Amino acid sequence: MDGPTARRSRMDRMWSKWIDCRVRAGAREAFAAGQRRWSAVSDQPGLVGQGGGWAPDGDRALLLALWTDEPAYTRFMRERHDLVADEAAQQGSWTDLRIAAGPVVRAMPGAAASPADALARATVLRAADCRLRPGRAAHFLDVQDRVWTPGMAAAEGMLAGAVTRLAADRFLVTTLWSTATAHRAYATHRLPALLARADVPTDVHALTGHLVPLEPAWLVRGEPGPS
């Protein structure tokens, strides 16, 4: 029987990549044109999907890619990434490129049938880059299980989410939303109570948050992936 525990186990084997790119002044269109060329990797085995958009704070592109597992990601990076990057021709359009990747250690279910479905339907990405206090990782993940996962799942318009471990004391929490209005309603009506229960400062010493409107042309559809 394929119950919730089995489905979650498959999702927790996923691999996530976070891309933070500072784009040169006047080069947004050149970067965006190159980003559209990444659709060429939609046939890559193991790619669940990739999406992203412009951060509200200026010429900064933020992207999230999801893979079925680390070996699929590693194979792509070894065999195909550089060729596609050359064809995208984005190198001259950015001034700083920061990439972090790691295992999805918690999957957050929502209204979507799968992570691929969530990426295809989402119009907004919320990301929280959390730097933890030493020794707080286990408690941080326990709070994800007890507070954030059920709280998010109950929010209308939350399609799916993931907690990715980028380093020993760094976690990226990403959620995909159907609309900005749905996220705004969550932030207004549900978030304050969840924050009070989570007591975030106990675990987190620095948090950088992003609310990113997703660019439809940047969506790279992969295989359905875990569901």
C-alpha cells in the first residue's frame, strides 16, 4: 500500500539546488533570454523541474531546481551542465553567482499532487534561508514537523514545500504558492500564530527571506518525480 509515509519517504530523497544571481544593470533581458534556453534540459533524467524569477529588491534572479535524487543531479552536472550553460550564454549578464545544493530532508505536502505539479502551477515562490545556532538542527527539524508542515498544509493555495539542508547549520525552506493573494492571506491570518509556536529565534540566528513572483518562461518541466 502506497500511504503517506511511503510518499514522504520518496520525496525526502530528493535533491534541491538554489541559485542566487546578481544581474548586471541593463542586462535583465539578456539574462532572461538565456534563462529561457534552459528548457533544453527538460528531457534530463531525474529532473523534477526548475523555476524562478526576479527578486523584488532589484536585478537579482533567484531559482529553485528539484531533482529526484543526488545521483541524477551529479550525472547532469558531470555530463551536460556546462554544454547547456555555454548555449544559454548568460556569463556576461551577471556579476555574482551563488549556488548551494543539498538533500531535501523534509517534504511539505500541499494542494499539488507532486513537486513537479507544484512547480507547474505556482506563481509565487517563498524561500527562507535559515542560518542556525550551533547544535539546533535537530530541534529546528522537529519544529518543522510539529508546527510548520501541518500549518502550511492547512493554508489555502500552498501547493508544496521542502526543507533542504545546504550545510550543517544552514537550511533552505521553500514553498510554492498558487497566487500572491493566497500567500498574503496566509501571512496575515496564519503566520503570526505559527511564529509564536515555533519560537524561531531559539534555533535561527539569521534568516533571509524572499518572495519571488515566478517567470512562466523560466519554468523547466521535468519528470513527475515523487508524489
